[in-house]
Amino acid sequence: MSKLELKVIDTWKLGSDAVKNPKKYNGFLGVSLTSPYYNNETIELYLRSANNYFAKIALLPVDIPYKYNYIVFEGLSEDQATQKALDLGNRMEHFFFVTLRKLNLENKTTILRWQDIIKYKKCNYILTFLRTLLEKNSKFFNDVHLHIQEQTLVIEKRLLRAKQKLSDLEFEQQRKTLFRFLVDEIAIFIFVQEFLDYPIRLSAYPETDVTKNIYQASYNDLVSIWGLSGKIGHIRLLSEETS
């Protein structure tokens, strides 16, 4: 009988050291609410892998950024969209509790919620900085746009279909609203890695070029401006069937 296992696809920065030296670092898994990679079976696999690699584990439901999709594609107000995203995150948190209990990982794992993280002053500073950068730095804007095109084709296609009903100004405003999803996610992930002591991110997705460029000073020296250590990493795992 075949079964699913996770395979390391690539690593970034300290990710390779985390693979070679299990339990040396703490790490976290950010789970997208509608990702095709994360379902009941695979989340268990990712948690087992996290337990193998990390001394302590954090789980982060990526919920509130989904409000931007609801604002653009469903016409919800920001308050309505935020509540809908939170409801999804609450259901995912309940599933996490059930799964952690099943795997006996409750005492080793912390569940981080978006609405709590953004209360940190430093987190809000980074978040606001990146949102402003999106408006003022053309390279940053273009890199975010490129990532959306490459990684989120469904959203890009939906937006292009909607363009027929919008003026050029409205279309660009909606595009920028969707870009906020990625910008907010990058800001929160960096904060969790740099300031909450979970330096290694575990994910089914590759590390974004935008994040890599931040650490390579492509948008000015944000590492120094934000007071980052740069001692973070990423491990990409994908499932494959084995006999």
C-alpha cells in the first residue's frame, strides 16, 4: 500500500543547517487556509516533520490576509471580510488542537494567531513599512507583482476577468489590494522568525524572491533599518507517494 511522505525540496539560509542538525532551532509552519498542499492528511505529515526538525514548534493560520480576496472578489467591506477570514482561522485552529492532541504535541507546540502578532509594535512597524514601500518603490512593486503572477495564477486570472468591468484606476487599485496579501504575509513571517524565536520556516512553498531580496538589500538596507539578525532559514517540503 502506498503512503505519503514528505521530501525536502530545497532550503534557504539556515534551513540546510536545521535539516542536518535536528532540534538545534525552533521553527514554525504558516498554513494557508485554502492551499492545495495543506489538508487533514498532509498537515499531520508537516507536524511530524516539524517535530523531527525543531526543538519547539509554532503553527500560524494565515487567515486575516484572506480578507483582501473577499474585498476584491466578493465585494465585502473590510470589517465583513476580516470576520469571514477570522472564522476560517478559528476553524483551522480547532483542527490544529485536535491534531496536536492526536500526535501528543500539545506541550511542544504554540498556535500563533495573526490578530495577536500584529499587536506587537515592531511587527506593526515592519508591516507599515512594507505597505508604504509597495506604493513608493517600483522594484519592490514589480517583484511582488511577479510573485503573484508566478505563484497565485488563480487569483491573477480572476482579477484579469474582473478588469472588463473596471476602469484602469479601479483595476490597479484592486491589484494593489491583492498585493497586500503577500506583503502582509512576508512582514508577519519575518517578524515571527526574527523576533518571536522561531527562526526556521517550514513550508510547502519556496521562499519568496521578495523575502530573499529584502535580506540582500535590494530595496535599501532593510535588515539594518529594521534591526534584523538575518539568522533565519526556510525548509521546503513536498509530499510524495512511497510504496
